[in-house]
Amino acid sequence: MGATKTDHFTDKQNDIATLAKALGHPARVAILDYLLRVDACICGDIVNELPLAQATVSQHLRELKNAGLIKGSIEGNAICYCIDEKGFAKLQTYFNVVSTKMEKKKNKCC
């Protein structure tokens, strides 16, 4: 069996790419914005907020959860979703490193 392209990159690079991919759709960004406003909610609340079908919202929630940007806990017959701080901490750390390196190299690029 051949190696996948992701095998050529570090775990950290693959983690950041997964997080960035999850953020790469406006519906997912809208879901995150909504969760930041309300702290926690169920899928039906998000469906009422966005112009998307319930199945589509569920797919986007699954992508965000798999990436580690949201988490969900079972409450009765529903799953209550909220922001997963750990995923955003990884992004924050990455962008802080990038910003620091850019600041040090200020005006040294073409």
C-alpha cells in the first residue's frame, strides 16, 4: 500500500491543515460565529439560524467536530454543541508563531 501525501508532512502540519480545511467553508464559519454568540446549542437551533437543510448542517457540524473545533455532549435526545477551546488554542499558537517570525523578518522579503 502506498503512502498518502499527508505522510510527507509533520503531525503538526497535518493538524493545522485539518483545522484550516474545516474553517474553509462559510457555513462552518457561520456555525462557529453562532456558537460563540450562544455558548451552546443543539443542531435544530443552528438549522433555524442558517439557510441550510438539517442534513447539511449536520454534515458541517461533523466536519467541525472531527477537526476538533467544536465538541458535543448528549442531552436527552439531542447533542448540545459548543466551541472546543483546544482546537482554537492550536490555531492561536500556530498564528502566534507565524506573526512572531514575520515581525522578525519585517521588510526582508521581496
